[in-house]
Amino acid sequence: MTTPDLAPKRRREPTRRRKIVRRGLIGMLVFVLVLGVGAAAAVWKLQGNIETAEIGDSVVKDDTPEGAMNILFIGSDSRDLKTKGYGSEKGQRSDALMLVHFAKDNARIDAVQIPRDTVLDLPACKDTGSGSFAGGTHLMINSALEAGPACSVRAVETISDVRIDHFVQLDFDGFASMVNALGGVNVCLDEALVDPLAKLDLPAGKQKIKGKDALALARTRHAVGDGSDIGRLGHQQVVMSSIIAEARSTSVLTRPDRLFKFLNALTKSITVDKGISSIGELTGLAKRARAVDDKNITFVTMPNGADPLDDNRVVKTDDADTIFGAIANDEKMPVAGADDEAAEVDADARSAVVKILNAARTPGLATAAQTAMQALGYTVSGLEDAQNPAEKTRIFVDGTPEARATAEALNTDFGYGAEIVEQDITGVWLILGSDRVDAGTDPVEPEPVEATSRTAADSLCT
């Protein structure tokens, strides 16, 4: 059986502004708008708190899937702090780096912690207000902040090959003040932790801790593991999960005084790029973060190994590239031990009926694709030969969200990288081009990687 010429007659889609509303994980600013009397004055005060800095030029091509967004969160020791006892060295360094990915349609938030002891060849950075940086080989990633947040952005783009849209820099005092404004956060420790250098002395078990203790817990190196940067990252995940839970709780959202105190502490302590520097943009950010369920907010430590030149430092591994690749493509991070709930979501995304057309002129290609697709739960309505040959695989869809979701799932499951074109058809047509002859039709989902991870919904005592 043959089909008509399948050269697509493209419908000109309305021009879409690629300036997606810029938002970030820790904001809850949307709720300022419902504070009632005094809200306008509150917004004015909060807006005046916010500092900005340049983000500079990206070193990664702007090919982030539409609707997705990447923000770099930088924990900094760079200001004249009220919180004493956390080092007296000159300059500024990033004490914590976290690449946060907002998936399109707010399906999930993935946060990758990058150890500050990670070494790499750092790129040169232009002067964006903190001085220029010549770059260099085999340098620690936290040193990039000495040339400002734009240089940290470049460093993380270099190690991840993920384009960063925005950054949020938070200092030590700001972290502690935010926790205090929330009334403290709940944590659960398997054992007592004591670290005089971090001013940490906490008993084992469930407890509610104030700002200085939360900061000490997030920063301690000597009370956990081998005293390296890696051991403390699990505790950072716990503290961050606790802050998210407390900020979302009714004890904060229904208390205007407590909410404003939290927002005031937050905005006084952050430096952001100009793209997310307004209350309106941060409000949109908060809406987006609020739309994501706790179980779909995942923290992962970048997979790493000992640096061959210095066993006190670490380098990223191939598993890290797998994690970063998933983020770049707006795909779920393949982390071992993650629950299977995402598989159910994927099954729903595969619901539209698919017709397979062989435009590669290779016998058996469509049949192989059908077998692989049905194994993943797709419904295939039939196989046909396309009237005209095609080099590239394409996917035609009708105008329904179900068809679009199924087309995107096909690209994700099989790595087709196919252009998705809306046509006057029913369901989904998969047009297999000759590019699949060598590439094949098997699923391309990577093997899960081992990494320290947790979701914001996990019990504090796990």
C-alpha cells in the first residue's frame, strides 16, 4: 500500500517569544500579591532589596527545549558577613553550586549539586564588574566566582555543556536569615554531629534547627565522611528539602508577617541577573516552582571520581555527562533508585495511535520499529511504505495535545531527534528516514547511574 507524497505543507505557527518568564526555585514571592493592605509598599521594599550583576555571554548554544529553563544557584562567601567564623581568606568563592533545571510544563525540577572541589580547565571570563579572569588548566570550579557570578556561570556551562539562562547568588547571612524567618527547619540526623570549625554541635534524631545551625549543617566537612566536600552534599540535600517544605507550609503561607519576613530576608541576600531582577519575574518564578509536586523535585550530587593528579580533588565522570545530557534535552535524570512513577507518566504520553511509514526503502525497518514501540506501550495502527524516499526521520501530528505528547515521547524513547510537524491527519505518523538504517530503532534510554540523590518529598530520616 502506498501513501500520497508526504512532503509537509507547513502551517505557519504564530511567532512565539522565546523570552520565557524567568523564575527560580527558592522564591515564594507570588504570595506578596495577596498580603492585602500594605502589599504595594511591601513589593516596593522587596524590589529595592534586590541586587543585580551581569550574566555575560554564554559558551553553549541556545538549544534548550522551549518551555524549559536552567538556573545556576551559587552559595557565596563573598560579602562582609555578620555571620562570623566561616573563614577569613580574601576574595570570593562559591561554597555551593547547584544547576537547577525547570522542565517544560513544570513536570519536574532537577537540581544537580556540583562539588566545589571539582577541577577542570576553566575558561577565560570578561570583566562584568568583578574583574576579568584569564582562565587556566586544572583549577577548582569554586575559584571562578572571584571574577563574579558570570564566570561561575561560564565554568558550569563548560563542565556540563548545559546553557544557563539565569543565576541566583546567595550569601551565608542570607541563608541563615531565611531559615530564621521561617521559624527554623526540621531535620533528622542518624547520629550526633560535632564540627568546631563549622560551629556545629547537633544531637542525633529529629529536631528543628535555627539559621546558624542549618548553615553549619550544610557546610560541615569534618563531621561527615572523610572530611571532603563530597560527604556534606547529602546534608545539603536534607536542608534544602526542609526549606522547601517549610516555605510551602500553611504556617508560613497563611501568616503575612512571617511570609514577609522570609521574603525580606531572601531578597536582601540575593544577587541575580537582570533577566529575573523584578518582583514580577520572581513572582512568576515562584508560581512555576509552586506548581511542581515535592516528589518531582530531585536533588542529585554530580557523579564524580578522584582527580588522578590530586586525590583531595574530584573530576566529573561519564555518569555526570549522562545526567547533564538529560538536563540539556529536558529529559528525566536516569538516576538509579528513583521511583517508577515517571514510567506511568511516560505511558500516558504514549497514548496517541501511531502509524509507521517506511521512507528509508529498507525492508523490515518499520516492522522493527513497531516491535520496539509496542514493547514500550505504544499503539501502532499499521505499517506502510511512504510514496517518496526521505533521508531524515520526521513525525507528523494532528492538533491534539495527546498527539504532540506521543511525538515528543517517541523522540525521547528512541532518540530520533525528529522534527515534529502538525498536519491534517489523525493521530501520529512516524516517517522513518534513511538516517535510521544505521541508527536503528531500539530505545536509547540510558542505563541508570549511581548518584547521591533525594526528592523534596522524601522523609527527613531516610
